[in-house]
Amino acid sequence: MVWLRKTRWGLAATVSILCGTASAAFANPPDASSVIPPAINTGKTWEVYKDHWSAQDEAGYAAFVQRIGRSSCSSMATCLNSDANPYRSDVDPELPGDCADMAYVLRAYYAWKNGLPFSYQNAMRTADGAREDLRYSSGGNKVAGRRKIINYVTNAPAFISRIGGEVSTAMFRTDPQTGGGRSHDDFYPVAINRTSVKPGVLAYDIYGHVGIVYDVLPNGRVLVVASHPDNSVTRTAYGPNFMRSGPALGAGLKAWRPIYVEEAKISDDGSLEGGKLRAAKNEEIDNFSLEQYFGTEPHPSGIWHYGEFRFNNRTLKYYDYVRRKLAAPDFAYNPVDELRFGLQTICGSLKARKVAVDNAYRSKVHLKPHPGILPPNIFGTYGEWEEYSTPSRDARLKVSFIELRRNIQHLYEDAKAGAPGVVYDGDDLAGDLFAAFEEEKDACTFTYWRSDTTRMRLNLAHAMERLWDISFDPYHCPERRWGADGAELETCTDDKTKEQWYNAQRFLRYQAERTYDVRMDFTLDELKPPMVASPKEGGLGVEAPADADIRAYLLSLSGPRLAKSEGEGSIVPANYHEETVAFPAWHNATHSKIVNVKD
């Protein structure tokens, strides 16, 4: 069996949060300005005064997470040290961390400050006993160990600081059908409705990523905040970038399983003494639902992915269904608005990728010799490769371009056909879509450091044209990391061997799907095109990339409109200054909505 030991507390409750304006999207939205209570524990001690998380505690946690998500903080440490955190104090620890760490740490931190019980799974094993990386186990995981705080801990900062060494996305990879009982897991899947999908809910992607919902917009978009291995914190929207799965792998939107301290005594100061921990069973949770896995119309065969999602007498794809269910009753898609939001989200992802590539540049990874062999799997690994490479980030970026291209085509065709749920009140949809693309492209610019310390400015269209050429390999020069060619590539410091690695990885770059069950530890000589060899023989990747060219599609609708190839970027003046971290443009409208703590 494969075991994963970790030590730290887990969080207990059901909240998560998305960026935007949630109040209009929920049937019973939390009043964020009045639900965040003052801290009960103001020192290092974590005393537990409540035997469970009440509805008010959950609402307070939702508002707490919403403040973090809506803020402009760019790392977990800065999030907790910023005005977004009403509980910040001199006794707080410095808390860096990746996506799983953030999910657990925020829950534990809130529980500490509010005198709440807390429990989390700190050891896992594969459900079928296979020896696999627990983060990507093919049969899911089971809980093998747990830590809990039901009375007190004398040094909460030290306790919370250990969480990052004890949790990973393996903790989320559990089958909700067997999640209750003595070996309960920390989460359960929620029903897709406006009262269940709310700030504090977790969005788990089986390809090794988890985010925290911080807002649900009136148009049904679920906004997610997440940390990354490089400690950067980004905002995005829930969609195909969070892959669905069968229940065994536990993907999707999940809330914290309620926990209770039973048979405890109350001391003179009101804190709890003794008692035992109990977790709610699935059947005790009102909004527990397997709908995300089997659909609203499960297939008679029981095969999960054959189920259908029905809404207003229409069969929809899963992610479209989620948006329709969470949107305001009178919501209708506007193709131009959808294109703008999608491009702004992609722009945020590009700028987050820039931070990752710049980190590798500053660490001079590109100047090191290229390893003689790839990791066992480029998407799920450890060490320098995990810290500085970007294969998973790049794959999500590619999926975003591909899905936006497909969605805009469907919306355009639906608008032209007068399909229900789609609205456009202009007289030139093709022209308005193209104009929106050009405006968002011009608004989305960023720079990167070339090998000679000059800076190159690119825009969103550059990135789209180079999408299948940008290198995920941290040992490549920054020019290749951004798919440069021609004069832009002349400053690259890569030797002949690195150039050969870049060429050999072409078909892996063509792949938008993240595959964690494929062996990839091949040498340069062993890598082959997928057309001539199987994956087991070194034929990694796919033969050709999917269509992600949004501009080309828009041009096809009505002919040339001053269309041109973006070509190379432009050299940036030496005195040019750019912010290190930037978020999607839609975040600017919401990040200033910081609520106040209740007096």
C-alpha cells in the first residue's frame, strides 16, 4: 500500500468562495458586512468553545474567504497579512503554501480565531492498495489517519504551520459514496444550486489542483481563488479547467463535512473539556448530492458519464448546466460578454504564467544543463521540475483557449438561430465579436525577461499564435518558454542539446490533456513522434493540436477586418516597470469590495 503521512489539522465545515458579486446570485446570500465575528482566541492558544460549526460560523467563514478572494493579495502570506484578513495579528505565523495548503490553512486559521473544533485527514492510502502517487491514484484514496482539535492546543501558529507538510491534493481524491463513518473524509459533494455552491466551497480538479470558491456571479460563474507551488495566488472561474470524474476520484464542487464534539464538559471559562469527535454521515447532510457525477438523469446502466444534465427541458453539458443552475432566473448568454470574460480570464492566466516563468529565470534554472531524462511524469512530479516547470498550467491555458473557441461558435450559432437562453441586441454580431477580441487583445499585454536581460512585450494574440510552441520545460531559455522565433529567439542561451529537447517535446506541447498515468521518463534519444511509436515506446503527446484560434474563427464569420499576424513582440524600454502579479480584468470590479468586521 502507498501511504502519505502529514501532520496538521483539517478544517471542518462547508464553505468556499468565489470572486464577484455573490449577493445577487444566492437565494440566501451571506451578509458579509455583518457576519464576520471578532476573534475569540487572540493569543497563541487555540481554545475550543463550540462543539460544532453553526450556520453563523459557516456564514462568517464564507465572508472571510470572500474577503480574501476579492482582495488583490498575490500570495497566501500576503493574503493573511493584508487588510482582507480582519484577524491578522502579531502572533500569526508566516504561511506560504500551494493549493491544498491554502484550502486547509484558511479553514484552520478561521477555526483557531473563532474557538471552533477542527479536524483533518493527515494520512492517506490508495483505495485499491496500488503503489501509486497518491495525488493521481487511478482508483482514488482512503483516509488512513486524522488529526483533530476538540479542546485546545497551546501553540496554534506552530500547529498550523505544519499543515503544508501534511496535506496535498491526495486528500481530496476520495469517493464520496463511502465518505461517512469512522474513517470519514473531510469533504462531501454539494447539490448544484444557489444555496449550496457558495463562498468556501472547494473546487477539486483530479489533475492535482484545488481552488476555493469566493463568489458566484448573477450570470452563474463560479469564481475561484487558489495558490500554486510557486506560492502565487490567482483567480479564475470554474469550468473545464477543473476536470470532471467518476465518484471514485471525487472531483468537483465539495464542502467541508460537518463535525461535532460530543460528550464534552464545559469548563468555567466556557471552553470544552474531553469529548469525542463525530462527523456527519452523508445521509445526515441536507445538500449532499451525487448529481455532479451521475447527472440529473442517471443512466440505467449506472455508468456515471452516461448520465444527462437536464435543465428547463434541455440537455446540457455539465459546465453549462452548472452555470444555468446557478445563474439568476432571467439570465441569458450574451456572446460578446462571454467572449470578453473568457479573454480576460485567459489574460489573467497568461500573467500568472509570466510570474512562474520569471521565477525560473531569476533562479537561473535555464542556465543549468538539461537533465538526461524527463521526470516519470511531467504533470505530477517533485523538486525543481515541479517548482519551475509549467506543463499543467500550460495545459489549463490551452484548454481555456480551445473551450472559448468552441463556446463562442456555439453561442454565435444559437444567437443566429434564436435559441432560448441566448441574447444579442445589436445588428452585427460577427463585427462586435471581432471588435471585442481586438480590444481585449490590445488591453492584455505583458513582458518577459529575455536571456540578455532585455524585456519583450507580448499581447494575448501573440500567446494564442504561439500556444503550441511555448515550452513547459524549465531548463529552456525564457525565449523558448514563450514560443519565440526569428529575431526574438536570437538572444536564447540554449545549447544544441536543449534545442534538441525542445524539438523532441513538440508533440507533448500539442497535448492539451493532462495525462498522469503515462510513463514519461525517457531520454532524448528515446523520445519519438506519436505517429511512429506507442507511449510505452516513447511516442509521447498527440499528432496535432486542437483548434484554439479564436481570431481565425471570428474572421471566418465575415471576412478580413484588418486582420494580421501578430508576429514578434516589441522590445520594452529599459525604464519600463510592470507589476509582478496581475489578475483578470473582471477582478478589478470586485476586489475593492472588502467588508468590515462586525463590532
